[in-house]
Amino acid sequence: MAAEITFNTFVTVARQRWRLFVAVGAVAILVSGILSGPTFIKPRYKSTATVYPVNLNSYSVETRTDQLLQLLESNSIRDSLIKEFDLAKAYEIDTTGNGGYFALYNEFNDRVEITKTRYESVQIEVVDEHPRVARDMVQRMLEQVNLLARRLQREKSYEVLEIAERSLGHARYKMDSVETRLNVLRRDAGLLAYESQVKELTKGYVKMLSTNASQSQRDAVRGMIKELEEKGGEFRELMELSNLFRTNYDRLLTDYEQVVNDVTKELTYTNTVVYPEVSDKKVYPVRWLIVSTSTLSALFLCFVLVIWRDQNA
């Protein structure tokens, strides 16, 4: 029958077998130190950038920081980085097999972390075996997010531009139609300024009646007055429409120029407060943690096995 295990049993085993535990610990330290070295585990380096969103238009209740976060996590940026840096080869993942891209995207997500800070900024962290590659990937993400935000903004601006062009063309057509008819009246009826012409012709006709003007002169003035009576109403109405259409056209032209400016402007959408740098210190693996964990695990297992053997001896 096995003896009862007490705290004294542990102390006794430790005193009697301390050389064994020292040997096991030394071997564990040696083996874990070798296996956690660069020969077996490639060291990884981290590059970080912190940015604030600018010039972004919120689509819903989300903040500009949330919108920037969504843009950085888009598939287009991820795929462009994978292609540009040939990450499938760098991560040694065969994308031709089943689940290849799933594994590639998971590895990418493990190495690229995008988080929102408590100060409403966005932090980008990239880990890679090559510190310069990690820095370059962060820089390319910042460049790509600017291109993506600009493309999305221009897509909406082009839609507005088409509407503005149609509205401007329609307003121009109405204005030209009125001006064409006014030009006909100006040429054929001699209408230039209706009110002043009526006033001056009336004064002239009254003056002719009180003088010895010939009948032909009187008939000519009377004919001009009659022409004004027949065409004056249309001329006045067309002049009012012309002024209205011109005012509307000028307003639409201003809106059109603003939309053109939105389409052609080159904006950036991030303010970088922490620029990515080439790190000279690895962040993975943490050798002291691996060695200490492995050593403690080996000592614990050795201790359990010794207790078990002594109890069953």
C-alpha cells in the first residue's frame, strides 16, 4: 500500500534528489536556450505608427477614427500588401492548396495589428522577421489608405459631377432658348429696353403732334409704338425669364466648379504622430520566458515522476 503523501514527503524528495533536479534544470535550460535561438525560431521585429484621421466624411454614426480603422482593415489594402511584399513566399504558405489563402490571411492578421487608442487615434503594428520589411509595410499601409479613401471619395464625387453636368446643361439650354428669341425681337422689332423705348417714343409722338411734322413721320412713330404694343409683353416676359435663368445658371455653375474641385483635389487622410521606424530589438521570441517556462515545466514533471516512482516502489 502506497504511503500517504505529505508536505514532508516533498521536502524529503527534494533533499534526497536535489542533484537530479539540478541536472534536469540545467539540461532544460540548455535545450530550451538552444531551441529558442535564431537557428530554430527566427526573431521578429516590430514597427509601429500612430495616426489621426483627417478629411474623412462620416457615413453614419461612426466616428472618423472608426472609419479610418475600417479602411485600414479593408481587403484591398491587405491584398495589395500580400502582392507587393510577396507574403505568401515570405510566410512559406502554399496558396495553391486547399485552405492556402485562409492560412495566409490568418498569418497576416497575426502579424498585422490595427487598434484604436483611447485618444481616438489609430495604431498600426507590423511584425516581421526583417525589421526593414516591417517598417516598409507600415508605410505602404498609410499610403494605401490614402489612395483608398481618395478613390471612395472620388467615386461619390463623380456621381455628383454627372448630376451637376446635367443640371448645368439643362439650365444652359433654357437660357440659350430665351436669348435666341430675345435676339430675334431685338433684330426684327428693334426692342432693346422696353420701358425707356416706350417712354421716349410716346414723348416724341406727343411732340410731333404739336409741331408741323409730316404725316409719314407720324405714321412711322405710330408704327413703332404699335410694334412695341404687340411685342413688348413677350419681350418683358422673356427678359424676366432670362434674368431668372441666368441667376440659376450662375448658381449651378458655382456648384459644378465645387464638384470638379472635389474630384480633382489631392488630399491626405491621415496625420502621422508616430512614424514607423526600423527596429533594432526583436520582440519575438522572448527567450527568457521560454527558458524559464520550459525549465519549471521540466522540474515539475521530474518531481511528479520521482514521487510517483517512490510511491509505487
